[in-house]
Amino acid sequence: MFSKITGYFAIVASALFVAIGVMISYEVVMRYVFLAPTSWTEEMARFFLIWAVYMSAAHLLHKRELISITVVQDRMPPRWRLASEFLALIWIAAFSVVAVYYGVVTVNESIQIGRKTASMLSVPQWLTEISIPIGFALLFVQCLVEARGLLRDGHPKGNVDRNWEDTI
């Protein structure tokens, strides 16, 4: 069920990536064809990029499409691979807890002091910063879901190219 929710976040993230492409294309045309650059495209593209990355991380974990180095893990016996996968999920979950905590601290500080972006738009900084605790909270819960699946099924779910044996 939770993986379905993170899938919806990934769809929104995909739409944000498409919007970034449209905004940057618009800026290029306005700047070099009409000689009338915009003041908003760079900041909005950056804003969308930050949100898209953090919104899609949990879904990428579920699909096993996060960057990983598998040269050693691929040579391990199945039980060791399972243990390695489980430890990686625990490590990601622990890091996520730290990121959520410090993300919330940073957002609260930005709200309290009224921090804004140093651009012509002067957007409140917390609107970007809040993507960190939200994204890492999603990633944390997805780690728990994936770890439960590993313990229950004995192999990872998602798009795994490795040759996992069903019997461990």
C-alpha cells in the first residue's frame, strides 16, 4: 500500500521534471530569440528539481533503482546478499531519521527568522527546505516496508537485475 503512495509521488516528480524542461526551454527562447530573459525560470526550475528529487527517492528505493555498488554483493552467497541488502536498508533508514530531524530544525529556523531566497522572487526558504524532511520521511517508511518484505520473502522486490535465489 505505501509503495503505491510513493508511486504517486514519483508521478508528481516526473511531472515536475517535465515542467523543468518546459521552463528551461521557454527561458532559452525568451533569452536568445526575443532577447527578453525571465526573472523566474531559474529559481522555479531549481525549486521543482529539489522537490522532484526528494519526492521520488522512496519510489526509487522500492524499484531498487537507487545508485548502488554491487560488485562485491553479486559475488556473495544468497544469505550474505540478503543480509547486505537488509543492512543497506537499515543504514538508509538511520540516515533518513537524521535528515528528517535536521530538516525540521532547519525549516523551523527559516520560518522563525523569515529567511528568503536571494533572488528577485524572494521566496520563503522553508518552501524548498521542507522537501527534505518530507522526502526522507517517505524514504524511511519505504525502508521499513522493504525490510519487512526482505524478512518475509527472503528476497528483494522491485527491478532487481541480480540473480536472487528463492531458497536461502
